[in-house]
Amino acid sequence: MNLSEVTVYRMVHIENIRHILQHGITHKHSASANPNFITIGDVSLIDTRSKKIIDVDNGDLFALNSQKINLGDYIPFYFGVRMPMLYVMQHGGNFVEKATPAENIIYIACSLDKIIQSDVNYFFSDGHGTDSYTTFYDKSKIHDLPKIIDWEAVNSSYWGGNENLNVKRKKQAEFLVSDDLPSEFIVRFGCYNQTAKKKLQTYGIQEEIIKVIPNKYY
């Protein structure tokens, strides 16, 4: 796998899409942030991320003066779909305020190639951002990303049980973006059913970049 083949994904409520089409995928502190943004994630995890300081040591545990960043200051993307967080979004639990029907959850797929060729600052990890076993990398290591990410874990259909905790961690490897991403970075949208697809089309999204993928939901 090379970088041009890598896509990164973000899950959002369908009611946020119109704002994204107009203003891009915006950072929560952006002047263009959506004042009516609908959150579908775990609010406790969001709070934890807002306070989490991490070391970007590029895999060198003995690195001196490694860069430190606040996890909550970045827009997170995944490298795959059907993540553990999606299950909680759909069914509730943890600190998800309420379950969200699958047809209201949209995958936004962005070109990694476009992101790394832009001026946006970014980092990536080999696992879930809040896990102490996870390593973070800066853009100097971007060409190593295809071999750093565990693609078997990312694409794994089963991650339950204590015996699979590391699979679950690595499945949720992240790509972190510092700034707003223009909508031109979006290469396609994924949705649960035809109802969701038709709604996306009413927003002006071309049919050819909308994929109905019910098997990528729970």
C-alpha cells in the first residue's frame, strides 16, 4: 500500500453535512465552526481528549524534547470503517447522550494525499489516541505510515474480548488534523440506506460519490 491509496474517515450526523459542504470539516475552535453541530460521540471521551497531552516521539521512547500536543486540539479521522465507537453511536452506552439511527450517521471519506500535500499540520498514531500504549508520529514520518498502521487490525471485523484489546486499540489508529479541511478534500460519502442517500442528494452531492454501504454499520 502507498499513501495515494490511503483514505481517512470521519463519522458525522447527517444534519451536519450542509454546513460541511459550505464551510468544510471545521475545527471546534474555528471561526467557521458549526454553531448547531450535532454530536453523536461519547461526550466523556470528548472531554478526556480535550485535556489529554501526548508526546509525539515518532516511536523513539528515549527521545529528548519530543513535541507535546493536546489531543483535543485536532480533528480526528480513522483509517477504516465500522469502528468500535460506531457501535456505541448506534446503540448507545458509555457516555453517548443518545443512540443515533444508522441512517443518520454519515461517513466522510477524505483523500490523505490531498491533506499531506496541503499546508495543514497533522499527526498520526498507531492506535487509539487516549491509550497509553499508542505511539504518535509527526509529518516527518508520513512516508512510513503504510507500514506503521496495522491494516489487518484496522480492517478486522472482530475486536471483542480481553484477548483482542490490542487489536481494538490498533483498529482505532488516528489521523489528526490541526485546521479546517475544505470540502474539496472529500472524495466520497458513505451512508446506510437509500433514504440517507436521497437526503444527501438534496444537499447537492453528486450521486456518483455517494455509496450505500449498510454492511459498514452495526
